[in-house]
Amino acid sequence: MVELNPYDWIDRSLETIERANWYRSTQVIASLPGTEVAIDGRKLLNFGSNDYLGLAGDDRVIRAAMAATHQFGTGSTGSRLTSGHKQLHEDLEQAIARLKGTEAALVFSSGYLANLGTIAALASKRDLILSDRSNHSSLKNGALLSGATVIEYKHGDVDDLRQQLQVHRTSYRRCLIITDTVFSMDGDICPLPDILVLSIEYAAMLLLDEAHATGIFGTTGAGVVEHYNCGGKPLVEIGTLSKAIGSLGGYVAGSFSLINFLKNRCASWIYTTGLSPADTAAALTSIEIISTTPQLQQQLWANVADLKQLFIDRLPDLPLIPSASPIICLELPDAQTALTMGNKLKQAGIFAPAIRPPTVPTSRIRLSLMATHQRSQLEQLVDAIETIWG
Ligand SMILES: Cc1ncc(COP(=O)(O)O)c(C=O)c1O
């Protein structure tokens, strides 16, 4: 029997989502980005941002965005291959390539679009994609969009990846391994050196999402590739300009041929408007700051070490997910507990979002640190968790 209202199912679906405590909604942040944010008329300590270096609210970055807007307008007005290409885009692409130590780079409107389009351009029906089970949605959906056969290997498990390559590699024309380098909802990092060895052994392309690593890992902030000294290899390095870089947009860094190929074959770059002058100039200025101010990175890592030590000293039994990054997650038994914990933290003056399925398999509170957090703010966070945790 056909339903009379073809949209009724949407409300039923929403009811199911609410019953599972999976319902998500937005909240207004009414202040500049920073270690304190205004929510619902209250000032809260911010442990929920990806602005790891505090650059999204940096005066120099803001001024660069304003100057570019005055000079070039608010929009790029066209796709990069038609009327939307500016010298600013080229400058940013060169700055990214320099930071990453690659021949070239290409800037996208978002990191999501960079992953989606690049994966779909590099693999198709006759190919195999091996994907870490905990990869970000943009990698997973890029793999689906490509039409390739997709096999998920166990999270961070090199033995399982090797096994999949042994069994399946020869049945396919090309193979693409895709993985986040920093897993955004756990905080751990991928075993890159071992994955790289396997990719070479099995003649597989290797695509890395450095979204949460760029600006943070490696001596110059190039990412986990630099951290593990894996640069100079034929990699496809993807990332975002929206986290430590504090702007908006995404990028791919790699060889000249890779970038030229994407300019000709990557639909999510070709058929969309070029990044706005403001976002482009902001990202360019942030990268200059990152390259010339290693103290920012050092301060971030000092905060990570301090917070971990505070947890060890004061809350040794807190169920923290093992982390090697500024993302530290408190694992909780279910979605309702995570929501309650998030609300109690908010009442105590702390903003730290509850992350629930289907984003992650188990519910958690995700804490993310910034270089600009003060020691007293870390202590305030631990005080609040101690009081709530009991
Ligand atoms: C691992 C990862 N990749 C890609 C993205 C997408 O980047 P963007 O926000 O620039 O679309 C995100 C988060 O937003 C992410 O966490």
C-alpha cells in the first residue's frame, strides 16, 4: 500500500533517531574562536574546537582575510578552470607544497570535497580500495563514490592489511590504501611506516588524510608523514585548511602529475567555485605563521603532556581512549551517559561535545586541546571532570 504523504517516513526516522539518543542539533557559538566561547549567553571554556593552534581568531589571519576581501571581493565567482582562479590560490598551493615538501598542491573548497573527489578520481570499477575501518566519513564516501571494491581492514592493524593485500591484490588492476593519519574521534595515529612498506611491496597507491595532523605533527608542522620521516615517497597527502590552519578549504599535495591529473579528472575540484579570497588569504597567512612560529606547536604539545599528567595524577581510573594527539576522548557506556556528561560539563563551565553513534561505534566525550589554553584552564577542566566523575 502506497503512503499518501511521501515524506511521512522522515518524521518516523527522526523519532527513531531521538529514541536512540542519537539526535543531533546545532548550537550557536556567539564569540570569536578561542579558549573561551560564548554559548547560550554564558562564557564557557572551550575544549571542543579543532583550532589547535588558536589561529582562527588570530588578528593577523583575520586582517589577511579582510584585506583579500577588500581587494578581490567576497566570492571567487567561478570555478578555478573558468573565471575563479586567482594568484592567491597559486600562492597558497605553493605554500602548502613547501610545507609538505611535495612538488605541487591543489586547493579544494573543503577537506571533505578533497577526499571525495580525489579517491573517486584515483580508483574505479576494476580497482580495490583498502580502507581503515575508523576512517573519516569523507574517505569512506569517496571510496563508495569511486565504484571500486572496498574492503575495510581492522583499525590500525597492519597484519590485517597485509592479509587483505595477500588475498585480494592480484584480482584487481590498481589498489589504493586510504587512511587518516590522526583519527579524529579517537586521537590515535596510523602506523604509517608499516603501511608505507606494504604499499610499496604490493604496488598500491597510498592516500593519507592529514586533516588533524597538519600544523601539529612533525618538526615543521608538515604532519604525520614528517613525524615518521616518510616524506619524499610517492604519496597522496590530503588535508584541510579548517583545523590547525584556522580557515576553510582542503588540499591535496603530491607530484606534479598527480595534481595535473586531478585538475583534469577530479569532479569535486573542477565543477565547483574556487575557494573565496578571504579563506585563501587566511590559510596562506596561517601557514606562514606556522612555519615561522614553532613555539605554537611546542605550546600545544606541552598542554597535551600537562593534561595527560593531570589525569594520571588525579583521575587514574578515567576510561581514556589511548591517544597520541591533542584529541583526548573519555569513553562512556552509552549515548545517554555521554549526553548527560556533556550537559554536566556545560553546567560546570566547560564546552566539550558528546560524540555518539553513528559517528563513532561507542559514545564518548571528545576533548581537544589548543596551544593557547592556559594551565589554569586545564586544571579547571580536570576539576570539573573530577567533580562529575565522583
Ligand atoms: C579526518 C577528517 N578528514 C576530513 C575532514 C573534512 O574536512 P573539512 O572540514 O575541511 O571538510 C574532517 C573534518 O571535518 C576530518 O576530521
